Amino acid sequence: MEEMLRIGVVTSPHGVRGEVKVYPTTDDPDRFKQIGSLVAETPRGSFPMDVENVKYFKNMVILKLSGIHTMDEAEQYRNADLLIRRSQSAPLRENEYFIGDLLDMDVYLSDGTRFGTLTDVLKTSGANDVYEITKEDGGTVLIPMIPDVVKAVDVSARRMTVELLPGLEDL
């Protein structure tokens, strides 16, 4: 399991005082107000920073981070991943998982046959996420994260068990 979890990506500087515009990759952007500190991961290295101020604009989060005081300094963090420790994350509810824990998980059918590997999680505007499975034969299939299909998820064993509904593989 990943110790560090990505909660956002810096898209650009915001203004002239060193703020950065962040695309949140967390389900709850309000969590930025409680985080306190994070790590900015850039090609130049990883930099621990304190969150000094949080604002929201449309679907973006505007952050003032410690150590960044000018637009030029903020520009150096463009495309940086913003990470928090797993211990800083919000507690998960039943049948909730961190996407990073699901990626590359082995997927098996209910009869024990290896079906493939979970390669992507698609967030939808509907009631459930959709999992992209790369099958053993190289093809892909999309399955909804619903109890009728996803029967078991064992994060520590890196194993998911699914039961395909009729016609699901044909989509």
C-alpha cells in the first residue's frame, strides 16, 4: 500500500503573491483546510510544506504554501503532485478504497479463475465508480463498482473477486 496519497496537482501560479492553483484529486476538496502540511513532489525533488491558506474557485483549490512568495517561485511547482501521509487522510467508510490501493490489483472470477488486472478507476457523475479491467487476453472490460458485480476486495492480498453480469463483457 502506498504510504503517500496524492490529493492534488498544481496546475499554475495564481496571482503574484506565490499562491498556486490546484486540481484536487481527492473526493473532498474541503479536506485541504484540515491538512496542515503536505509534500510537493517535483522533478527537482520532494518538498515538505505547510498549508498557510486555502480558497476555492470553481472546481479548483487555491493554496498559499509555506516557502512560496512570488509568482516565479510558484511557477517552479507547476505540475507538482501534492501528497499527504496515509495517516492524514480521512477515514474510509465501508466498501471505500483509495484508488492507489486498487490499481494493479489482481481480479478473479467467483469460480477462482484469474480474469485480469484492475488498470483504472473511472469516476462518474452517477452513483458508482467504474473499474477498467485489462483481461488476461489483453482486452479490456469496464465493470461497475456495485455489490452484484464486485463481490470482494482484499487490499492487503491485492485481490478482487467479481461476478460478471450477462452481457457485461460484450460492452
